[in-house]
Amino acid sequence: MDAELEREFDRVVGAEQRIEPRDWMPDGYRKTLIRQIAQHAHSEIIGMQPEANWISRAPSLRRKAILLAKVQDEAGHGLYLYAATETLGADREDLTRKLVEGRQKYSSIFNYPTLNFADVGVIGWLVDGAAIVNQVPLCRTSYGPYARAMIRICKEESFHQRQGYELLMTMMRGTEAQRRMVQDAVDRWWWPSLMMFGPPDAESSNTAQSMAWRIKRHTNDELRQKFVDMTVPQADALGVTLPDPELRWNADRGHHDFGEIDWTEFWQVVGGNGPCSRQRIEHRRAAHDDGAWVREAAAAYAHRQTDREAIA
Ligand code: ACO
């Protein structure tokens, strides 16, 4: 029986159709999806913190409104993604507990501090830009609820990327001090943005299986290269220098060559020892504890509604 179900699963995936929550799926496929989607959801939620740091200090009402909308979008992305894990049988409370106990990961990028307002623009341009390169192919991932969530998320991420680039363009047209702020932010965020795509293919434990299941559609290195190629002309148009002396066009490969990424730093950050790792998790834990009364009140209300319906 299982062999027949597995053949049908392979056929659906091979035919570029979608696996849906009620379909049979291998245990490993379910586990991999829960791991990846939960990590993605946690990243969206933790990712609200570095930018929220600047909401109260945005330099104008317009910038504040844009930033508020963007940070709220990230919360929405987290919620769609947690909902997608629930279709696989995961429990959101359990996932949150695993996050705050350090048993589930979130993106390395959100463990770096936001030191000046240009960081908001650079996060939009580079971090959300990298997120788009990574996530557009996920609109074609083999699991239906994840693929559909990614369509809306990518549309919103495109707005985030554009607002970041526009903010930086405005600062680059400003004073010399503003241009220095932008360059300083680019210098600090460039390498961590390249790390977002994950370890090199040779060290990526999950890629081969995830590609076979069509959960991932490209390898980490393929997407990283695409991001570099796309970003170099944007940096030129902006008038900033990317902090990599080895970055140059390679006509033979038809791609940019770039310098070695500091993988020791990456694994340190992934292991919970990034510059802001403790602060991020502490803040998330406190927000979760502070929200307990809301969850209790919502559960009590839902309970009462069910009782009323039972009586009626
Ligand atoms: N930060 C933290 N952990 C990472 C990162 C990263 N940037 N990249 C890889 N890892 C972890 C993986 O989760 C994996 O750990 P695990 O096996 O213990 O779970 C380990 O490093 C090895 O990496 P891979 O085998 O390459 O992992 P995977 O196949 O899952 O690929 C990737 C990683 C590319 C991030 C993939 O999971 C993915 O595309 N996820 C969806 C997108 C996403 O999560 N984006 C979050 C940031 S974008 C944003 O929120 C704005």
C-alpha cells in the first residue's frame, strides 16, 4: 500500500503538481517542510525587531508610516507561514517554545544590530532583496500551502525592497554625512546578506533531498550567485562600493566572482552566538509571555462561543 502511495506522491511531485495537506507524504518530507517553514516563520517574526528599533526615531512621518507598514507585513508573513506548518500537523505554541528555547533556528541575518537609519534602507535593499531571490522560486515549491503563502509574501517583499532602495537613493542625494551613513550600512550588511543563502552546497546537509522533493528549486550557491549578479549594477546606480576587493565580472563564467565568505562567523551566528542573538530571543520570549493573557482571553471566548452553539 505504502509503495503505491509513494509512487503517486513521486508522480505528483515529478509532474510539477502540488502536494496538499490531505495527501499522503513521506515522513521525511513532512519533517523537512515543518523544519524549513518554521525556520522561515521564526525569521519573519524575529526579523521585526531590528527595524522596529527605528520606528520611534524615523526622520519623518512618511518614513515612519512606511516602516510601520513594513514591520506589520513581516508579522503577517510569520502568521501565514505558521498556518502552513499547522496544515502539516505542527502546533504553533510548540514551535514558539522551540524557538525561544533555541531548539529551532531562524535566519542568521537578524542577529546583527541596526546602528543608523540607513540600516533600514539597506535591510530593504540587500536583506529583502536576498529574501526575494531565495523566495520567488519557493512559489513553485511542491507543497501547496507553502507555495501559495509565498506568492503573497513575495509581492510584499518586492515593496519592501523598493522602499529600501528609494530610501537609500534619497540619502545618497543628501549630505556627505548621509552618504557616509549609507556606505557604513552597506559595509556592515553585505557579507551577512550573502550568508543568508545558507552554507556552500558542499556543506548543505538538506539541499540534495529538498531538491529531489522539489521543496527547494535551486541550491544555496546558485541563488547566492544570482543575488550578487543582480546587486552589483544596483550598487553602481546607487553610488556605493560593495566591500569586497575580489568582486569582479568574469566573462568566461558570465557571472561575478566574489571573495570568500567567513563561514566561521556564519556558524557562530547560526549557533546562537551572533552579536544580538541573546537580545533577540529574550525580546521574543518577553513578548510571548506578555501576550499570554490575550491568548487565554481568545481561547476562553472561543470556548464560550462553542458552548453557546451547543445550547442553541
Ligand atoms: N540562518 C540560519 N540557519 C541557516 C541559514 C541561515 N541563513 N542557512 C542555513 N541554515 C541552517 C539550516 O536550517 C540547516 O540547519 P538544520 O538542518 O539544523 O535545520 C543548516 O543550516 C544547513 O543548511 P542547509 O542544509 O543548506 O539548509 P536548507 O536546505 O534548509 O537551506 C535555506 C537553508 C536556504 C535558508 C532554506 O531553508 C530556505 O530557503 N528557507 C526559506 C527561506 C527563509 O527561511 N528565509 C528566512 C530569511 S528571509 C526573511 O525572513 C526576510
